[in-house]
Amino acid sequence: MSILVNKNTKLLVQGITGRDGSFHAGKMKAYGTNVVAGVSPGKGGSTVDGIPVFNTVEQAINATGANTSIIFVPAHLAADAILEASEAGIDLVIAISEGVPTLDMVKVMPYLTKKGTKLIGPNCPGLISPGEALVGILPGNIFLKGNVGLMSRSGTLTYEMVYQLTSNNIGQSTCVGIGGDPVAGLYYLELLQMFQDDPATEAIVLIGEIGGDAEERAAQFIKEHVTKPVVAFIAGQSAPPGKRMGHAGAIISSGSGTAEEKIKAFEQVGVRVAKIPSEIPDLIKLVMKN
Amino acid sequence: MKIHEYQAKEIFSRYRIPVTDEVVCYTVDEAVAAAEKLGLPVVIKAQVLAGGRGKAGGVKLARTKADVPELAGKILGMDIKGYTVEKVLVAQGVKFSSEFYVGLTIDRNSKSVIFMASSEGGVEIEEVAKDNPDAIHKFIIDPDLGLTPFLARKIAFALFSDFKLVKQGADLFQKLYRIFMDTDSSLVEINPLVITEDGQLLALDGKMNFDDNALFRQSAIEALNEPTEDELKELDAKEKGLTYIRLDGSIGCMVNGAGLAMATLDLIKYFGGEPANFLDIGGSSNPQKVIDAMNLILSDKNVKVVMINIFGGITRCDDVARGLIIALDKIKVDVPIVVRLSGTNSKEGLEILKQANLPIVETMSQAAQKAIELCGKN
């Protein structure tokens, strides 16, 4: 088992004829993901890497039964692509696009809620259930099937952590990159609940960073609803206030959103926080033994 | 992106939100002329893109004719949080009875725009939020409906008891919301919003921040940008596909990915060093990017050592290593370099670097410690 993506995922790639879309469609297919279709308006009827391309999401679903969509279109077109997927009945949308205007996402959210569409991202690396499906731009080779669920606001930091877990022979059930933007889809609370309910997940790694108070809320949620062990890491302990640290959402504003507050919130509810990334495998071994 | 108070109030005016009569001045003479035109008293306010101007002594009331050149002279050229005051706003001194705070921003949790309103205006809202959070009323705005008249009234009723003011306020709040949406703002604030002697609402101050991701469709806003020297460097880096932020330390950093870059800075601090910069080179092995990144790091004369921390994901470590060697061949680097490569094909990558005689280490922690050690020696 795993969460969100698995062997039953039938993946559609929106923006499949672009540079990133075609490259990663090939990578995901090579990993073993069931990539059933691509969409690129005006390029319907062609193929990319043997994957049939359609003009609209609706046509792609009708022809292939796609249930999940990954979006690689340019940032200013991303909101429309998300809406198209939602309207056509896709269950899970993963938006990779980086640089989407925040108000575009604000305007999209109520529609997704109404349609019951789950969104991951934007500005995220996607997700993977090792051995089942890779839906994103993550390097599939560093993951190992196992029972640790992972969620993170960062891409490469996730790879770093996963690499260390895998090197220590600690496998993963599902790893989800939730993205670095201030307004994004599924976040800690929803994913914590999913991992809590997933029989294949025995422990959870949460990788947070500065900005906002989602980590504090996650800590509260863990206290009330999560019985599985959780370990955490917070990036940005040395970040200066008022500076956007690469991710649009990674900013300490008016003294709030600091790493210190987040670490304190976790420690108060008994979640162990790694001081440096290399402590994560040891902490996982420790909590899984108990 | 941020703009000055006077620019925010110019936008307010365009939407017919009443603001003080005021003139932007670059010299003492201009300030004197402005005060003559507006009539005494006037408030002279430093226009810098930093908060806390009042506390820093950048806002003064000029009561007499003699006050104006004296105060304007003091404020012009003053340093506020690293910004030099190059212009002041000379604004008509207004008598008022009460001060309020109103503002709009993005709320990450509700994934909506929220309206914040408080009767405790005139002080820093962050302090109110800390000391008396209940004094700030928050209203979530449905993006499909916008700020409806009833919600605008509800906000106004939370602040005012006089129905005339409620009507004025509701109208003003709807305009403020339109400004927020029309300009892709991330923050719009009036602090304080005051009631004048003749019972009118007036924006005494104004603040606007914008969503950098939306500037591509906000050319009029982008034209107002006044980047500092450091920000110019950041913008220049962005055009080359790099995210750069200058810091105060001496260990230059080159990392792929924002999260890993943040964690790298943390690690350097953890082991007792001081990073010189945040630098995310993104995910590619393109030698030109490494050259650009290296030049950027070395343009900071505080840098005594460079730590390169790359995690090879899709981009393979052997490709990154080859890119590094080409890059380092093309530019002269006088300071020591520590390289840490990990991830896909790291063995092959490290072998290539070894042959090129580059100091390599295996883990992030080792790299940080080695960089700190080398930094001490230089």
C-alpha cells in the first residue's frame, strides 16, 4: 500500500510536448508509471515516447480513462490547466509549474473543493510510491520501497533525506513534495491523516521550512490525530528575516514563521526534530524500535 | 516587491481613497517649497523601503517655518536599516480623533485573501498581533464573490459606531480590495486610517507589497521597482537562472535546490561558521551556470572559501563533475573550494573530481566542517 499514487494510477501529462513535459513523461514511463496520455492543445493526434497526445483533457480521459494528471505548462497557464483537469473529472492533479501567481491559485481553490479534486503543488517536485508509481520530477533511482511516509516543502532536500534513508536501508511507502508556494493544495494535515490511515506506513518524516505556520498546525494535528511516530526537520534556521529563500513561501515576515518557533512546536508535542539532515535515519531507527 | 508610501497612496488616490495632500521632495529646498504650498504644520516622512521609519527618527512633525529645512535636512541622507533616505514625503499635518488599522493579505491556511481590521491603529500591527491578538478582526474573502457590500459593512461595523462612518468605511474597504486584486498585491495596508476633525476617513499612511510571480502581468507596478544594490545583484542572478541572496559571512555557498541551500546554510552555522550567501543554481550541469555562480559568489569580497554542495538527482553527479571542471578551468579562483557531491552516479563524479585534484568530501557535514576549517586558515 501507499497513498495517492500506486499501480492503479493512470497518468495524464498536461504540457507533454514541452521540454520538461516530454523529458519527464519518458522518465516516469521508464520508472514503470502507467502514463496513458498527454495533452497539448493543437498537437492532438501526435505521440510522445509512444504516449498518445490529445487536444483536451476531456478527450484524453474519454480515450484512456486517465485518473491523475501532472502539469508541466508555463506558470501563467497553470491555473487554467488545473481547472481543465478538475472540470474533466481528474481525481488528483499534480502541478509542477514554478512561479504561478498567488491570486491565480486563490481563485482556483474553491472550484477544486466543489469538484472534490485533490491538488499537489504548484511549485513542487511531485510524489512517488516506490516500486509502484512515480508522478513528478523526482529521481526514481534513489527511492526504496518500504514503510516510511515522507512529506516535504522542498525538492532537493527531500532527495538528500531519502538518499540517506535508502543508504541506511530504510524504505519509503510514499514521498510527497507539497511545494514551496504560500498557497498550495494538499498540505501536512491532509497527508498526515492519509499516512496515519495507510497500513503500509509505520513512521512519518516531515520536512518543513521557514514561513507561515503550517508546521505549528501540523504539530497540533499530530498531537490530536496521529499515533504513528513522526520525525521532523526544519530548513532555514539561519535565514535572515524578510528575505525570500528561493521558495516563494519561505520567508520570515514580521518575526513570525521562524524555524525556532516550528521546532519548539514539534518538540512540545513529542515529535523529534533532527538538528542536521544526517540525523534523520538514526531518529527513524530510534522511533521505529520503540 | 515593495513600493514607497507615496507610491501606494498615489494608487489609493486613483481608486478615490482619500489620502493626505502631500509632495515628494528630493532636496531641502523642495521640502521648504512644499511646506509653503501645503501650509503648516507638515509631517516630513523618510521614503525608504523598510519598516520602522518612525522609530528610526525618519518621521517628524514640522510646526514652524524654521522646522522644515532643519528636519528635512536631518532626514534626507539618514540611514534607516541600511537604506539611505533619498526622498522625503512632505504631507499636510492633519488633526484627527481616532486611528485604525486596515489591511489585506493572503492567508495560507484558508487559501484566500483576508481582510484585517483593528481599532488599535497607528502602532506596528505586528506588536498588536503579539500583545493583543483579539484586537485584530479577520475576515476571509470568498474569491468568487469578492468583498461583498454586506461583508464590507460587517468589517466597518467592527470599527465604527457612527453609521455615516460605516458607510464611508465599507465603500473604502471595497476599493482597497479592488486595488489588492487588480495589482496582484501580497499586502495592502492603511495604518493609520484616521477620522479627521470634519468626520471624514483619511489614509494617513499606505503600504503595498506585490507578488513577484505576477509581475509579468503588472508592468505599471514593475516600473515602480527601485532595487537596492544587493537586490540588483539578485535580479541579475535571476536572469541567469540563479537565486542569490547576499549574507554577512565568509563562506560562499553553491547548492542545487532552495531547500538544500537553506539546509546548507544552517549546517554551516551549526558547526560555527558564517555563510556569505544563499545560492540555488537549480537542477542542471551546465558549466556556464557554474561559472556565473562562481563569479557571483566571488564578487563578494568577504568570501574566503567556497563550498559546493550538489545532490545529483535527475542530473547525474558525473555530469555535474565534468561541468565543474570546465567551469573552474575557465575562471580564476583564488580561494579554496570544498566540493561535496552525492546522489546519482556520485562514485563516478567523485572519481572525476579526484583526478582534477579538487578537494572532495562525502557528506554535507564534512563539507561544512572542512569549509570552516579552511576559512579559519585564510
